[in-house]
Amino acid sequence: TCAVTGSVHTPSMSPYLPVTPDQIAAEAIAAAEAGASILHLHARDPRDGRPTADPDVYMQFLPRIKQATDAVINITTGGSSLMTLDQRLAAPLRAEPEMCSLNMGSMNFALFPMLDKPREWQHEWEPKLLEATRDTIFKNTFADMEGVLERLGKGCGTRFEFECYDVGHLYSLAHFRDRGLVSGPLFIQFVLGILGGIGADPENLVHMKRIADKLFGDSYQFSVLAAGRQQMPLISIAAAMGGNVRVGLEDSLYDGRQLAKSNADQVRRIRGILDGLSLEVATPTEARDMLALKGGDRVAF
């Protein structure tokens, strides 16, 4: 997976962060050409780069990406911790994609430590958004999650990337499995390194995998994303453990010790690591088969 822009980083942090629909489309297409089988997408206001849930903005890049690549398009339902659930669902419900992310619990989602690094801000909203996360709960109640599963899953045939930021989120997912609201093959994303969730270190990754094995047996696929400088080390470990990997400027702005100039740079770097481990990257067709997706011909864009 390549997560192209996200809502965590802001334009002042990197000149290479895609903001406009043209930039997001170009970056996504280039990442797919570099080998990404799944593209995880957020939208930003093209005027100033702030996160937006506007379906009209999504529709400026989704059809272009679909026409240019065979990659699975995965739209966020997380959006931003400052958005309402209805805002977060507006674009997915309109697009009816093959896959969406689904955050598996309410949590602190703290971005304010990024204010500690001195920088010149291009836009007033950037430090305000980061500071707001000091006193904001990223709301994903059981009622919220049930609603997403019903409206998107049952209503649109969309399957999910279940984003688990801590061990308790795995048990929440098992609860939905036990109630028959989700079924395998499950695609579980272990998210490590967000302040408010589990830390980004190998011991926590192994623990998440051990609990997932206990709860889900062989009925799931796992992937790992790690925030910031832990991105490449931890996803490399995940690959060696038999997992899938996620890169992209949503998760880290760097390629080695330098700012990544594109999402495709990160895709190429992890592909080199996987090649060195004698591991193959799934094609989009193989990914669809592994995750039992409905197919790109059954979306609404």
C-alpha cells in the first residue's frame, strides 16, 4: 500500500507533499507505476492544503487514478480527527470504492509534538490544527463503527482496511467478527508510532501479531505502517514476518535521511528491500483475490 498524502503532515513540512487534485493524482499514478498495489487516499483543499472531506475534491482525482492504473483505490473514512463522522463518510459513500480504511476505536491522536520543531508556517491553519489535537478525541465509537460497516460495507460492497492502533482495537474487531458484522479474509493494518496508540518498536509489532494470530487464526492478512523515522525499519521486519507493508508521505516525509521527493521514491525503496529478502510484491489482481474485493468495475467513479 502507498498512502499518498494523508491528513497528518502539513504543507510547510515538505514541498513534496501533494496537495492539489493534480498533484495527488500524479503522485498516486507514479506510486502505482513503481509497484504499489493499493493506493490509500485522502483529499486536501487545493487552496491551502488543509484536509478536506469534500466529495467534489475527491472526484477531481479518483476517476483519473482509476483510468490510469489498475491499483486498488482505498479511501479514508478516518479523514481527520477534527471532522465529524458524516463528513468523513461523504466521499466514500459517493464513490463506493473497493476498499476503505476503518479506525477500530476512539483514541487520542496527538500531532501537537510536531510543533516542537521550529519552522516557518505557510498557513495559519497548520499550527492551529496541530495544537487542536492536544484536546481532541478521535471519535470512533462502537455505534460509529457499526454505522460504517452497515452503510459502506453492506450498502456499497466495500471491504475494509481495519486500522488497529493498539491491542484493544484487535479485540474490538474480534467483537464485530463474533457478531457476524465482518468476515474473513480480514485485512488488518497495525498502526505503530502515533502518540495515543501503541509505540513503534519491534516488541510491540510482535505482540500485535501474536494477539491477532490468537484472535483470527489464518483468516486475516496483516500489514504494518509505522510513523516517521520508524517507517522503513518496522515495515521491513513486518515483511520478514510474512506481512504486507505500507509506505507513503502520509506516514513519513523521508526517504532515508532526506525528504522524499515523491511517494514513488518510498515505493521503490521498500521494493528494493523486499527484493533483497526474496519476497514478491502482489499485483493489484492478486491483492483483490487475497482480500476478496468486489473489483474496480463496481465502483461509482
